[in-house]
Amino acid sequence: MALADIQEKSAEERKREKRLVHLTNALSRDFLNSKLIKSKTKLYKDNADYIAKSFLDYLFFEEKKEMREINDTHVQHFMLTYAPRKLTFTTEDAKKFQDILSDLLIFLETDGHIKNGIQLSDTVKEHNRSFLKLIPKMTKASTRKTKVKNVTTSKKKRTKKVTPEIKVGRNDPCPCGSGKKYKKCCGRLV
């Protein structure tokens, strides 16, 4: 392969990625403004935005598929493999995951992007129990009282809550939902 072919291919790939990032943001915005989500709480909308962008990023950048190619296998893999490893959920957020993802798929069908949204929504409902089992549960001790690590400073004692760190790879999509790679977004801050 000649150098010109490699440069052309990478330019085409950059154009595709740019187009898909814009599409992800537009679809997420339209989904949040849809009738399905508009009357929900702010917390629900924030979770819906995070899940919608994460699902579309998974589809476009991990699987390298277009919207019309989505099928049951993609939804199942997203729920049972990708989301539990790559996304951050509280136990309460995980319980809303099925509703949000189902609403997103139905929205995509009613908006004319896919033709099998209801079938895919049924797939989400089938795999919800397995998905919830994969999300780490908080123990009773940790729900009542979080572990505290003492950090001493000059003249004062401060306590700092210890939260489990989630490992994000440099080239993984940023967990903030921007659609960028972690190293180009929040990874710069580290």
C-alpha cells in the first residue's frame, strides 16, 4: 500500500469519525427532547444522555457499524459485555438502564433511523436481569457508611472518601460522553 493510499484512508476515517460524532450528539439531543424523555426528571435525563451517547459510541466506534446495521447481537453485547466493563453506574442508575435503552431504540425507530426498534427493545428486556447481575452491588456496610481514609494536613485532620477507581484505557471512549477518546478529553486533565 502506497503512502498516499494510507493518508487517503486515514483522511476518510477521520471524516467518518467526525460525521459520527456529530450524529451521536444530534441523536442524543433529539432523544432528550423527544416525548419519551421530556417529562422525566433531570437525573433521568442525565442518565439517558449518558446511555444514549455510550450506546451510539459503542455501535459506531467499537463495532464500526452504521445505524441501519444494528441487530440483537449488538444490543446483547452492549448490555452484557461492554456496559458493565466500560460504563459507570450506581445501583439505582442500573435499574433505569433497561427503560432508557428501550426508549432510545423505540425513538430511533419512530424517527426513521432503524426499522427494528421494538424487536431490539424486547431484546433489552430479555437481557435486563443478566445485566443487573453484572453490575457490582453495594454492600450493606457501604450503603450505610462509606469507608473513610484519614489524610493529615498541617494542624487539621481531614477525611477523604475512598471511591473505587474505574480504569479507562487511553483509546477508550471518554466516560463523560463527549464522544472523544479519553486521552483527547478528560485524560488530558490527569
